Amino acid sequence: MGLSAGATGVLGTSGKLVIIALMFIGRVGILSFGLAIISRGRNGARRLDDSELTY
């Protein structure tokens, strides 16, 4: 598919961006991608206490 079929050559910019997003999600995995989006909004940055560090 893709360039060998000539389908992406006729797509506009928005169509190409959709293809890029779908390929990225397919590569990363839908569950990993969803968990990353959900956890980013919930926790934010987390700082470690000295008691959590192992030496």
C-alpha cells in the first residue's frame, strides 16, 4: 500500500497527517498510546522523595 499503490501521492496535507498518526499508533500500540495520554493528564510530573531513592 502507500507509495507503491500511489494512494498517498493524491492525499492532501490533512490526509497525510491522518496516515502518519495511524501509522504511529499502530507502531506504538493502541493500549500503550492510550495509557500514555491518560496518565500524562492525571499525574503530571512526579518528584521522588529521598526515601524512594535506592543507592
